Amino acid sequence: MDNPLKGRDLLTLGDLTPKELTHLLDLAVAQKLEWSQGHRTRPLEGKAVALIFMKPSLRTRVSFEVGVNRLGAHPVVLGGTDTVFSRGETIKDSVKVLERYVDCICIRTFAQSMVEEIAHYSSVPVVNMLTDEHHPCQGLADLLTIKERFGRLAGLNFTYVGDGNNMASTYLLAGALSGMNVTIASPAGFEPAEGVMAQAQGIAEETGARLTIASDPKQAVADANVVCTDTWASMGQEDEHEERTQAFADYTVDESLMAAAAPDAVFMHCLPAHRGEEVTDAVMDAPCSIIYDEAENRLHAQKALLSLILG
Ligand code: CP
Ligand code: NVA
């Protein structure tokens, strides 16, 4: 297959077609195997990638920096007080300067509209490393992890229990693109964004994925091959922690909820987890928990993504 992703942005998973997603995941599987067998190639030698963090990060920061390095490119990490947007310079000016130095701009920030504005001005590809609305790179890693575990994606049942946040939106698009059935169980008032649901439904018409919004966690996990959750208060919502802890009290993923899922069900969480809140220690540490494989796959999925868009 030629490479239709060359030069493209990844602002949400909705930027990919089902075919492009399959190609990307297949490449990630192949590159992961090659790396484990000791093959070392540096397809992005001589390139540079800006990694801009306007929110904290462990996994994204390290997996991108290491991944860019392994591909032979130079990662330029910008965050905290040295972040490019901290001195009142316009997004346009910052982007027009950055693109003279780097071949790709990756950013973690608050509003999705900021990532869109950067992409509007940028002549180099832009990658969303998490916004309040989407986390596409996590979605790629999670699909890779599920595919490794079950050998397929289409027809599996994936249930997310918790806040209708950036991860919930990402999973709706991930399911729609891959043909995986996705159920989101959230308390009233915390459902996923309607616009994303409508977009995902449109894509699902092509792949046959069933997308469902539910409220009862026990009913929602029946037949689930994957049970997944995320923090109840995302970055930027720290002040709402107490109020949200009450609203989500019945949405903890514990052993009894896992027992209501399919017998081969696995547990996933993008991390960081708040043990004792959205998930218990017993589930985090159970044999069915694949959270660390999921974290590792950030590296492999993003390497495949960058290989394609910068290839
Ligand atoms: N899952 C994830 O994006 O983790 P970080 O916030 O640590 O990057
Ligand atoms: N929903 C979480 C995901 C963290 C990776 C947040 O945005 O904080």
C-alpha cells in the first residue's frame, strides 16, 4: 500500500479511515516484532519533532520522546515555563517559527480548538497528544493492545464505565473505525459529547460497529470482552473531584463488575489510575488486567504513526 498518511495531521481518530487505521496497526505490530528481534532502523534520521506539553504527563512524554529517538529523529520537548505559548505570542507566530525548525508538532493542551488552530497554520503535520476532548494516540495504543490479545477487533465488545470524557469520545471513534462494539456507561449528566457520538455512528455504518450509551454498569458489561475505565476528574477538573466522586460512586470497576463481563474479559485503563476510586486494587492487579501492556503500546503505536506521517 502506498502511504496516504504522509504529511497528515492526527487531531482525532476521526481523521483516519478504517483502512488507514488497519494499516497503521499492522505496521505497529510489525515494527514491535522487528524491534524485539533486535532490528534497528532509523527511518526518520535527520528529522526533528516538537513535543509540547501544557498539561502533566508520564506515559505520553516518555513514550513520544523515546519513540522519536528510536526512529532516528530528534525530540524537542517543550513544557512548563518554557512552553511556546507562555509569553503572549500568537499561535500563528509560534507555529510559523516552529515549522522552520521541526518536521512535526505534537501537542498536549486543553481545548481541541487550539490543536485545530495550530494545524490550520502549520505546514508540518500536527499530532494531538491529548486535549480535553480527544486522546487519539491512546486510542491507537489501546486498539493495538486489544488486537494483540484477541487477534481481532471487529465484533468484540468493549465497555467503558465512567466519565464521558476525552477517552470515551476516543473509544467511540476507535470502535466505529475498527468494527468493535462500544458501550459507554456513564451517570446522568456525564455522557459523552453528542457530536462525537453522531460522528462515530456515521463511521460505524461502514464498519458495522454497534455504539451504545448506557447508564447501568452491570448491564453494560454483560458480554464485554474488554472492560475499561478512566479517572472521574480529568486534568483541569481537579476542583470537581469531590462532587464527581459522589456522582460516580456506583461506577467503580471492582471484582463483582468484572465477574459480570465475559469469562475472558480483560481490564484496561489508560492511566494514571486512582486506585480505590474508578477501579479497585484487586482489578488493577488481577491477571486479567493488561494496563502495563497498554502503556507499553503507546510507544509502538506512536512509532508507527510517526513513521507514516513523516515517512
Ligand atoms: N495515558 C496517558 O496519556 O498518560 P500520561 O498522562 O501520563 O501521559
Ligand atoms: N481523562 C484523562 C486522561 C489522562 C490520560 C485526563 O484527561 O486527564
